[in-house]
Amino acid sequence: KKGGSFVDVEIIGVPVIMGGKIIGVLGLYLDISIQKRMERDLIQSESRFRSLFDYSPISLWEEDFSDVKNMLDSLGDAEYIVSELMSNNELLKRSLELVKIINVNQATLDMYNASSKNELLDGLTNVMPEESIISFRKELIALVQGKTHYESETTQKRLDGKIINTNLRLTL
């Protein structure tokens, strides 16, 4: 810049042709300083978020319920879906299979006595005793009813079989 500071630019060059010969290049300079600053801010923000997630002392799960919601929505209205969830254990099992676990933090691995995310995910069916399934049913009903927050207390198992009491707080 005029004052001596640097500007991030993108340069686009286009050949200038006359009589079939290249006689020069037309250069276009685009100031991308704002874009670059926003990219750096986004990287810093992502780093802060990742650090808060990874090192939180509370078990955190990032889950994707979109396939569950799509399947349930295809069944009909909310009242019918709720009645199906209450009586149809196969629907409940199918819903559980459709939940995608995107990430868990270290506190989650410690809580379930897992050495890695893959070990936890591979043994996930073992951590949900019958009481957890009941809580999952209530969680799905809250989802169907359009709630964005859900809380419950439930019992789960660690991978080593030890029973633990948990408090679930779900935010959509």
C-alpha cells in the first residue's frame, strides 16, 4: 500500500494477442486482504473450539441425527411417530443404528474406559443396557416433538462392564 504495508492480492494474467501473436499480458490484481484475514480468524476460532471440545472435563459427543429424523419424518405425523416409538422396538433399534457419532472427547473415552474413539464406537452396543434404550426412546420423542433441548438421567455400562450413572443433556 501507499503507506508501506502489505496487501494480500490474487493476480490473474490474461495474454494480449494481436495478429495471432502474444504482445503482452494484462494483469488484474484483486485485493483479497479481507478474505485472508477472515480465513485466519476462522482457523483460530476452529482451534479454540477444538481445544475446548477435546480438553473439556465433561464427556462430550458430537452426533448426527439427520438420518434418524428423515426416517421418522417419512412415517407420518408426530402423533403417529410417537405411538410407533412407544410400541415398535425394531423402529427404536433402527433409529439407534442411524445415529452417526462424529466425535467424542477424551473425557468420554475415560468415562467409558476406552483407549480410542474406534474402540468405543465398536463396543457402543455394549454400553447401552435396557435403561439406556428407554432414555433413547424419550430422546427420540423429544426430537419428533420439535424440542431442541432434552435432559435425562440413565444408567450405562463402561466397556469393562462396570455400571455408571449418567446425566444426558442434548442440544440440537
